[in-house]
Amino acid sequence: MRALIIGAALGSAALLAGAFVFQWLGYAPCRMCIWQRYPHVAAALIGVLFLLVPLRALAWLGAGAAAATGGIGVFHAGVEQGWWEGPASCSGGGSLSGLSAGDLLSTEAAPAIVMCDEIAWQFLGLSMASWNAALSFGLVALWIAAARAPRTGLA
């Protein structure tokens, strides 16, 4: 159980680190990319919390966090593929929401809006959002396996 939880938590930490590496390489995240990061942070923290307080219920919380980021990844991939519409603020031509009058009148460069419906990078035909979804659902399986593992001294 402990090894599965550590593996799942490290998996979320690795996916989060990968997102930051891509950002460092120049692939700016869109709004939905950022949304996918929060559950990974939660899953990694749940793994740390498990090391301090080994409760089986934490494995179910980790599964929920991994499922949340996987679900957001599926939604984001669908937006990228044009299967459904995404948030108006980052897809379908973008919007000016969130910009003040000063921003609109400024002669300085406007902040770049990264579009959620454009694929910035893909590998083997899958975008970053698709990879996040697939790998996150694999982590869900690890969390669930940990939650259902027989008791062996802990939890």
C-alpha cells in the first residue's frame, strides 16, 4: 500500500514537473493547462500526508485528485479537437475579459493570451492535455490499488 501511494504521488509530482519543464522550454500554459496542475499538487501533498498519517482514506482522496486532473485533461483535449467548446476566455478567438481599460489603451505589448483550443505540442498524435489525461488515469489505478490493498502494518 505504502509503495503504491508513494509511486502515485511521485507520478503526479513528475507530471507537474514535466509541465514546468515544458513551460521553461517556451510552451506557455493556457488557463486549462493551469487547472490541470492543481489536482497534481493535491495528489502529491496527499502522498506526503500519508507518510505522516497513514490512513487508507487518503488513498481514495489521491484517486479523486488524479481523476480530477484526468477529467480536466479529457475536457481540454476535447476542446483542442473541436469536439466541444471551451471557456470563452481562452478558446474560439479569445476575449478581452480580464483586461482593464488601461491595458487596452496601453502602448506597451499586451499580455499574450494562450489559447486553450490550440495544440502547442503533441507526441504520437496526442497533445499534452491528452497525455496528462491518460497518465493521470493510470495514477488513478495506482491510488485505487493502494486503497484496496490488504493491510500490512500501516493504515
